[in-house]
Amino acid sequence: MYYMANCSATCSSACADDADTNCAVACCNSTNCLDSAFASLMMMMTSTVAPTTPAPVTVPQTMASGNKCHQGTCTGATCYTSFSVRQTCSSMQYHCQLLKETVNADTRWTAGCAANCSQETPCRAATTPPCHLECCNAGTMSCLWLNGTLNHMSVGVAGPTASPLCLVLALVALYFRFDFV
């Protein structure tokens, strides 16, 4: 089982009990407001539970207006690191993606806006392309890192750098992530 802290315009539905998944354990809008929730979760973490896949991220249409993603296509092992052009996403494109494909035995990379890449296969060490090295929530600045690091929302590490509070919450969530075996 894992927990994820993030910033959102709205809160998910509240958890009814400890068996609920894909729900909000706590929701608040002030600094340090999740401290007691994290303390409670640390006390509860005593059993083994299989990891779950996060639900696809949906963004209200008004949130997508003006979002930007790096854009480009190239062939080569790490050619994507030079992408500097940013495109403005349409109101129906909520994510930025960096797609890896094999074309005629060459590695091709395509970056840009996407409607929803959250369910696409992340590029892990043994993954055969096509796969996504990056899939993140589009924002006013491109969320693509373009540095070779896996940045995919299905593995819980993607999203725009919206505010310092969001970054702190994400780091706290990573710190308190427990996998008891």
C-alpha cells in the first residue's frame, strides 16, 4: 500500500475505512495541515497490502487552458535533452509526454501535449518500446524533465512544479512511503 500527497484544485472522495483505495485520507489547505494525518498513517502501517495503481488523473477543462509542454521529435539515445520549443496545449490535452519508440532499429523520441498518457507503459530498465519515459500533468511551464529520469504519473513521480508547498508535500509523501513485506 502506498500514500501520495499532492496539491489539487479539489479533494478526492474521503476514505470511509482502512480498506478503501483511491480516496483521500486527509484534505486541507494550509501549511503543515497534513502532519497529524501522516503521524496517524505511520501508526497504522503494520500489515502487508499489495500496491495499487493510481487512478487516471482528470483535470477540469478550465485547468488545461494555456498549459505548455516541450515539443520535438528526434532520433538518438538521448537527443531529447536538446528540446527547447514549448507548445501550448489545447483545452483537451491535460498531460505532457515523452514517448520512446523503435523505428527501423533506431530510437525515436517524441515530446508534446497529450490528452491522457497516464495509462501508458512507463519506460523502465527492461521495457521494450513503445513506452513513456515521461507523462506528467501539464502546467503553465512544461513538466517534462528531459534528463533521462523516469517521470511518469503511474509510478507516482510526475507533475508540474506548482508551488513550494506541493513540493514539500510530495517529498514528505516519498519519505513516508512504506512497503512492509
